[in-house]
Amino acid sequence: MVHETIAATNAVVTLDVALPGIVWGWIITMNMWAKSIGTGIIFLGFYLLKKHPEQTGFIRFPVVAISIVFIHIFLFFTVIDLHQMFRFWHIFFYPHLTSAITIGAWMATGFVGLLLAMAYSIYMKKDEAMYDKLLGWTVLLAIPVTLYTAGLMAQSTARELWQMPTESAQMILAALLAGSATMILLGGNKFSDAVKKDLAIVLGLSAAAAFILYMAEIIFGPMKAEEVAAVLHYIKGGEYTVMFWIGQVMAFLVPMALVCLSLKNQSYYLLKIAAVSALIGLWVSKHVWLVIPQLLPMS
Amino acid sequence: MQLGFLVDLRLCMGCKGCEIACKVENEVPLSTWRLRVKYVDVGTFPETKRTFTPLRCNHCANAPCERICPVSALHYLENGIVNIDKERCIGCAGCVLACPYGAIYIDPQTQTADKCTYCAHRVASSMMPSCVVACPVEANIFGDLDDPMSNISKYIQSHQGNVQVRKPEKGTFPHHYYVGGGNVTLNPLASFRGEGHNLFNNLKHLPIGGH
């Protein structure tokens, strides 16, 4: 790391502790990625059931099943990342309500409860009206469940790169991207052209918006804070540059291009490739953004 | 009462007596530190000098670690110390990510967060923190910031204009002050940090079983 003051002072750290390294690594990336799918599929399921109720009724059970699976993957990776995972219950018995972790844990628990009730209503009782009623509440809870990780990153005062307004937008966009991609893969050829078009538009627009936000951060972030400038060196010619761009291309640029081509050519096959690319790229993008602020020395 | 700390960097000679005293008093495991002294060399030969900066928890009035802790393992004592309850900590490392001063680490033995507590157990018995006792030049000054007659308050008053905290822009309001500090000593981005200048190497595990 080189800073402008070095030229003047030639200051060099000659003895200190080792840098702590990456504390939140790929396990937390898995956490965020799985949560994006788990809540995103609920958003998209709600949208399709409202807009195209006749053509999408069959998605009710798959949507809730996929959400349950991915929310539990999210919870699993949340718990195994704890250094004292068998004390997880402390969050419920000694809750500290200023912490986004606590709020997130409580909301995720409520979200899982609603998902299980939805699964019960559609699988056991075959009651679509009850399912749809529960879905409305589940969507409402899915919003803060999606956003709480942004709150957690914002509470990480040390990491200047993670700013709340941007991260919350990125979390919602990630959920829409992952939700639409998963829905495209889930639907097979059962969806009508109108549904496919809607999913393609959501995928393409969320990819475009997320890409614009990342680029805006890269260009304008360094103008706001010295720490952001230092962190962004890791993806501007630093050790995470290649990984960052692989993520951006796969998560956003390829899906945007393929969505345009698929809409033009009426090709659902291209849309599926876009969906797979978006899901893989999202993991990579999230991982790089998670890791790079942790490389900076704090003291 | 609001306990605070002040280090006069003009007096510190980098003997690391405070580090050792802290290690012994608090049984801090190898490779981890509640307090350490960072060396930064400044200038170009022959015009060079070495600076010494003791770094520890700042016991902020608006502590990000306390706010982010999901189980209140990090909590305020009545005397202003940000204390940690290692029995309650779940090891989520949120505090490690939140602390702008890199003052919190995961204890490799207990797998919980740990940091300087201003020797809260000694303070409770009306004793000075161990690092204060160990310092041969009395560069560490500890006391009640709310008492205008305390040594630390008088020191701050008599050095107006030369008292700094680390990263004031973070809005954490540290209760840890430095006299005679500067950009190089207090800003981690103001110096080049190469590999190979660590206090310990990376040899932590004994290969067993022929591996």
C-alpha cells in the first residue's frame, strides 16, 4: 500500500503485529449468496403470481421449497462461521437490539416460520388462498431479511467501503438478480413468453443497476475517503482485480447481453445461460466486495 | 466517572514493557495482542528516526464494537470501560470488523473476541492497569476524565493543541489520547507496510503423525 504521504516522510512500518487477514471469508459469501436466492425467489414468485396468476400457479410449491432450502443454507453458513457456534442461542436469550446481527437473526427466524407455514398450506392443506395470504406477509418480511446484511456492513465502522445506502440497494438488486435467475432455471419451458419476458427484464435491469452502482463506487468512491481509495487499489491492478472483473462480467455484463439477445431472438436457451452466469458471477462479486476491505491495516 | 488513557509519544522509547506486562497480567496467547507498540521508521538515511506508538482499545464513547455485538458480550462498565464477557461471546467477529482501530482479535484458545479492558479487574481493586505500572518513563497516563484534578485531565489541559485521538472522523469519540502524535504515528495509511516485519512468524502448528 502506498500513500501520498510516504513520498514526503518515507515512513515504513518496521515492527508490528501481523495483519489479522480475512475474518469474514467465503462462508459469509455463501451466506449472502444463498440469502439472495432464498428471498429473491419469494419476490419473483409474488410478482408472477400477481401478474400472471393463470400461467404461474404451478410455481407455488417449488418457490417455497427453494426458498426454504436456500434460507437454511444461509442459516447453516451463518452458524458455522461463528467461532462459538454452539452459543448461537445466546442471540435469542441475550439479544442486543442495536445489532443488525440480532435483528437479522430474529427476522430470519420469523421468515423461516412463514415459509414453513406456506409449505404447510400448499403441500399439506392444498389451500392456495391461505398460501397467497401468507405470501404477502412473507414478502414484507423478506425485505428486511434481505437488507439486514447491508445494515451489518454499515455497522462495520472500520470498513469505509461498505456504505449503507449503496449496500442496501446492492442487496435488493442481488435478490432480484438471483431470484429471477433461479426462477428462469426453475420454470423450464413451462412459462409463457410473457412470463419469460418479464423475468428477462428483471434479470437484465437488476444486473444493469448493480453494475452501475459498482462502477460508480469504483470511480467516485476514492474521491470521498482515503480508506476507500486504498481499498479499491486491490481491484484496480491489485491482487483481486481479475476476480473482481470475472464477477462483474459473469454477474452483470453477460446476463445483460444475453437478455438483450434472448429478447431479440425469443431464445429461452440464452436466458438460461444468462441465469447460470448471473448466479455464479454474483457469488464472485459478493466475495470480492466482502474481502477487500479486510485487507487494509486498521492500526 | 469516565476513565481514559493518554500516551505521551514524546516519552515512549519503545521498550515494550507495557506489552509484556499486559501479556502476563491478562494471559494473552501467543500471536495475539491486547496492546502492542508499533515501530515506524521515518526519513531517509542518514536523516532517519524511529517512532513508537502503543496501540490498544480506545474505549470509545460511541463504540462500534458495542453496538454491533449481538449478545452484549461487549458492554460498558459504569466507569466508561468497554468490557468483554467472554462467556457470552459467540465469536461472530462482528466487533473485529467494526473496530476502526484493529484493537479486537479472536482469542485462539477460547475462540471468542478479546481486547484491552484497561485491566478492568485491576481497576475494580483500585489498581492501575498493568501497562501503566510497567512503563519506565510514565508515558502512560490513566485516570478519570470527568475529574478536572486527575493527572490525565491536567495533562490534557497543559498540552492543549497537541492532544489527538486516532481517526476522529469515525465519530467514535475515543477515550484514548495521544500527545506528540502525528500522521505517521496515528494514521495506518501514512506508512508503507511491507511483509516480514511482524512480531511473530507464521509457525503455529506442530506437524504430528508424519505429515
